[in-house]
Amino acid sequence: MTNRVTFDFTGATALVTGGTSGIGHATATLLRDSGAHVTITGTRGGPQDYDVDLSGLQYRQLALTDSSAIDSLAESFTELDILINNAGANFPGGLDESTVAGFTASVEVNLLAPFRLTERLHSALKASNAAGGASVVMLASMAAIRAVPVVPGYGSAKSGVLALTRNLAAKWAADGVRINAVVPGVVATRMTAPMDYVPEIKQGQIDRILLGRFAEPDEIASPILYLCSANAAYSTGSALVVDGGYSLY
């Protein structure tokens, strides 16, 4: 028996930041396989510089700290149906987030950059004719709703992402643009891979997860696509927690 939902985004235009790995790559490929025309961003020179399948995806190099590059990317779209603000990082540049420099850098990458890109794309999103309206999905984090003292900048930025989601949803509803957030639990990605070298930390995380394992990226991608679909046409300003029960205690 199979009970998996399939999506049809034929003809839709989508932009997924950080679409070369993890949740972003899973989301971009699922959108592509569902018929969308998908642009992804990454930090390397071109798609040939990655060891993952990026076929059928249009690639744009983007550093989240480069405001002019963000503006240039936004200006390349006259109409956009889906925006997935996935790209982000903790310890940006290897900086300690407990310092002013590290905290500031994390907020710049994880909050200011997605705000700038989304704001610059407002007219393109407003021009969408997608059923249910244009959709923006912000990627938040467990660090937004619980203390993670080692990454205070990242946690503060992701808390800001949730506030930004609510405020843009209220501001842009009349323009036919829906803004929602997904709050993933611990996902098996490059960002969490260092825990493999500290088994006690990894096991401590697993012990908090009611389902007893880390999520796979595609288990976050499917809820993201749901929020982008006409099935979620009545959802805006919401934060969908997908954490295997991690946040229940």
C-alpha cells in the first residue's frame, strides 16, 4: 500500500535558496519532478562544482552576505510563484556566535538576507497567477523555540524569521501572497553531520525525538510543497512544526 501525496506544479516558477544540499536540494528536486521550473542558489561557481544531481535546475551563484547579488537575483524575476528561503548557516565564517561579530554575522545570513530577498521579490510574487496565490516558505528551526546556547545568533535570527513570517503574511495578504514557515526538527544534513563525531551529543538528540531518529530531508520537503500548493490556499502566517515530536517536552 502507498499513501504518499503527489503534487502537480506544472508551469510554476520557483526559487529555492541553498538548493544544492539537504532540505533545499530535496525541495528543489521535488518541485522539479512535480513540473515546476526551478532556480536554485549556491555559493560555488557553478553546478559542476557539486557532487549531487542538479540536472533540470537553473543555478545561480549567491552569497547571502552580498546585498547587490541578492538584488540582482530578485531583479531577474518578473513573475514568481514560489519562494523557498532555505539557505542559512550557523557559525558563519567560523565565528563564535557568542561574540558580537559572530552574532551579527549569523543574523545577517539567517534573517536579514531572506528578508531582503523576499522584499525585493514582492512585485514578482504579486504578479503570480498561481492557484491559491504566490507562496513564500521560510525555514525556521528548533533553535527558534528553545534555547541552544552554542548558537545564540542563529536562534535569535530564526526567532526573527517566525516574526517576519507573521508580519509579511499580514502585510501582503491583500496582494495574493501567502507567507508561511516550516520549523524542522533535527534533520540528517551536512549541518548536523558533525554530531556523528560526538556520539553522546547525537544520542542525546535522538533521545528527545519521540520517533527515535533524525528526519530525512525529503520528509521536510513534502510539507514545504504542501504549503506552496492550492491545498494550503487558506494558510498564511502559520508555522508548521515537523520535528518527530522533539518539541513536545
